[in-house]
Amino acid sequence: MAGLKLRKIDKNFGMVQVIKGLDLDVEHGEFVVFVGPSGCGKSTLLRMIAGLEEITGGELYIGDEYCNEIAPRDRGIAMVFQSYALYPHMSVYDNVGFALKMAGVTGKERDAKIRDAARILQMEELLERKPAQLSGGQRQRVAIGRAIVRDPKVFLFDEPLSNLDAALRVDMRMEIAKLHNELDATMIYVTHDQVEAMTLADKIVVLDHGVVQQVGAPLELYHTPANLFVAGFIGAPKMNLLPVKVSAVDAKSITVASDDINDMKMDSTGHDVKVGDELILGIRPQYLRLAKGKGTTTGKVQIVENLGSETVINVKLPSDTTLIATVQGDATATFEQDLSLDFLADQAHLFLPSGPAVRIGKPPVYD
């Protein structure tokens, strides 16, 4: 296995620049997930690492080897696609071993690699079946097995679970996590699913318009977003982002308010913030509470989603902004009911309208 280094990587399609001066280090054995909205460049970046897209500018190293001009088959990578791309007329055994056969690997060595991959993926009983006899999850296991037998330096996954139903995605997510631990492999994974990113990754790379917005451990991005984009993208339900004005400042605190929010006092930002400054208040739905009195804000209930362990409530504020609150257990609320909510000020973030964070809330402490 090996790590990767990307230095000032650019990718242009004609006059359109889709990857812009990207720098990234992936250590040996790390599980790195690329996330971002559609069109952000995450799949293009993965294909550049694989050698399926030409690098317009910059340098790519796999291990210590400069790989810009090296053919895909010689880079020591194995890629698992969203489409299983299995040969329908071949058995699972032959599908898994096809690349080895084409590479001239002897029958005995090939057999050992195929059966070892089948053991790791718990699909030994499937080896004689054809793809048409397999479920979606089983077919994806075969595709992953085809990658394992090549003993690559780096595994690349391009949204491999997108075609599976919700239950199968959970199962396959667990399988991939176990595979990473068993192989101690370097893996790079592209997904639009935040649950996959948060549960699988050692490190998440958040991309927008070909630019890295933040790199860090999943909980680091969740609790300490660097800017408005990361704050709004990471987390489900997503963070509430509300425009506010600074109404008071002293050495230890700052108070913000708006037409929707009553005066809300929190610890000082440590930045040069003045009375009258316009900011964006960010607070996650989990850090709102049902108020017994006036509360931080009041709005009208629009949607109530009772999920058993928690209830998600959408509230329309006076400005027509929608606020999402996630409260523990069953909460009784009806359409158009007036509902008051308290914000946990310690967990609130503040951002400049241009994006950068000026105050990061404290991660909650649980008993």
C-alpha cells in the first residue's frame, strides 16, 4: 500500500477549470472521502488519480512515484465503480479473477487470490453463480473482490453504493469498513451520502467548484466548520443559517439579534466584531430546545416528522425563513401552531456573510 500526494492539481475542460490548484496528502492506510455537491469535481479528481482523466497542471505522486504520465494499469490502483460492470456470461469466480488471467497470473496463484478475496468478503458460496443470480449487494461485493485480487497500492471507490437500497447500503458500508480494517489499505471514496462519509472516513475532503473548502476528521468538520459552505453542507438535517446583526459587544461576550431572533448573548468571538455588523448565525437542529416561555425565537409549525427516538420540526419564522429543530423523543406539535424555541448559545457559530467563521461553537459535553 502507499499514500498519495497531490500538488497544485488543475483540470480544465476546454476553457472551463473544474479543479483549481488542489493540494492534498493522503497517508498510507487512510480512508479518505471526497464529498461535495454535484459538479464540484469530486469524481473528476478521482478519475485523475486513476489516470482516466489527464491532469492539466500540477503533480500527482502515488507513494514516491511521479504518476502524471503513467498509464492507469501501471499506477497500482484498483477502482470500484457505481456500475458493477460484471461479465454476465462468467461465474463470480471468473469475474473476480479475470484481470489476473489477462495479466498472465498462473492458475494456482490466481485460484488462491480469488478464494482469499471471497473469504474476506464472505462470498465463498457465490463463486459458481452468474451475476444474474446475485442481489445488488452481492454484485457489488464481486466488484470489490475483483479489486482486492489485484493487491493494489490504492483503492478508489466512485459512489459504489448508489444503486443499492437503503438497507443494503448500510450492510455494504459495514463490509467496506471491515475490509479497510482487515487490509490496512489506502482507500479514496467519492460519495454524495453524508452518512457514508461520516461513518467511513478517517478524513473528509469537502469540495466546491473544484476548490477544497476544508479537510479534517468527520467530527472536526461537523463541530468546527471553517466556513458557511462546510457548515451548510455537513450534517443532516443541515445547520440552520440565519442573518443577524450585532447588538452589543464587550470584552467577554457578543449579543446578536434579528427580526426573527430575540437578543442572544454568547461568548466573545475573539475577532474584531462591532455593533451593527451583519453576520450569519449557524446552529444545528439538535441544539434547539422547546421553550417554556418566550424563547429565542417563535414561529409557526409547518412539518412534524416523528421518528421515534426524536422528532424533527420545521418552523416558519416571521421573515418566512424555515428553521429546523430536532428534539428528543415524541414532541406534540400541530400544523400552524405557534412554537417557541431556545437556542443553546454555547453551540452556536457565527460567520461573515462572505463565508469565513468568526466564532465556533463549543462541542457539547455528554454525561
